[in-house]
Amino acid sequence: MSLFPIFTYATTLSYLYSDITPISCNQKGEVLCKTRFAGNMSGGGYAYDFVRYGFCVLAEDSVYYFKGVTLGMVDDHADQKYSFWDDIYSKPPSIDQLNTIVSEVLKNEFEFSELNAEIFKVDTLMKKDAFEKKHGVNLNEKRQKALFNALSKKNSCAEKIQVDYDFGNIILLYNYEFLADDEEDKAGCFVSYYFNDCESWGGWCFDLYGVSGVLFKEK
């Protein structure tokens, strides 16, 4: 994701990233994506408390998650296993790899045959009211869905919206908040995750976050 360089600001702050990267869209309008879920709860520099790679399918009004590889605590710069899997995640798949994902990961529950997601890439930062007018939605009321059943919180949206992909009835947004040069930068809405390890902080113990949110429009 284009926001990964913000890790350079996270030497003492805790952070959470929940990323969805589309790779294929079929004729039904369903979208196959790679996923990456990673975080640090203690502000331990470039270390991660957890990293989870997987796949999901965006269909109808749901995010169908398919588990992949889970890593325990890793160091961003020194862990070879992390470097190996993150390199795989960052590279676009081949047609052969797509076919393997469909048959072995999705178990043919969904059909995908083209690597065509880049056609739908937008990568645009726009004003919230302009986005709402264009798509006929109220972002403070219409909740986004994210990995592991997380939802955006009502009335939590910033004035800027980062639009990553537009598939028509399915729009992928990137909701983030981080610090740059001692100034706060944010876009999108707050996506609510709850972590038992952070119970004393109300279930949330992250200073910085970036979360891919899926907006399912009414057909």
C-alpha cells in the first residue's frame, strides 16, 4: 500500500494495519483480494506483535475471509520469514498463482480468471462531501466493513476520503491516521477493532492505523 512509508514515524508509537489489495474481479462483480493484518501494541519500533496474510472475496455485501499464513512476533528489518512473505504479498500474482488460489484456497467456491483489478484502481484523495455526492451515500451512516468483521464507526469520518478502488457497487477506501512532522494526518472513518490485550484502554491501544474499508453500495 502507498501508506507503508509511515512506518518510519512509528519508532515509539503503536500501530495497526489491516490491508486489502484486490487482484481480480469476475463477471458477477465479485472481487478477489490479498490481505495483510499486522500490528504492534507496545510501541516497539519496527517490530510486529502479529502479522497475518490471507485472502478475501468481496461479494454482495460481505467480506469472505480465507486464512493464509500467520507469523508471530517479527522484526520488520531482520526477520527472514517476514521478508519472504511480505515480498510475496507486495508482488502481483501470475495467472498460474491465481488459478492455484482459486482451486486450493477458495476451493472453487468463487470463480476468478483474470488479473484485472488495476483497471478499477482510483488512488484518489477527495473531499468527503464530494465523494458522498458522487456516490449517493452518507459515510457517517453507511458503515464500511473490514477484515475480521470490523466495522467503521458512525459519525467518525474525517473531511478527506482516500479512494483506492471503485468496482461500481463495491468501493475500497483506505482509512488512516498517522503523525508526520508533528502534525496529524487522517482520511476516512475510524474502523473499530477490539483487542483483549488492550482492555484497560477500552480495547484499543494504537496510536497510528491504516485500515482498508469496503463500502457496499445499494444496487
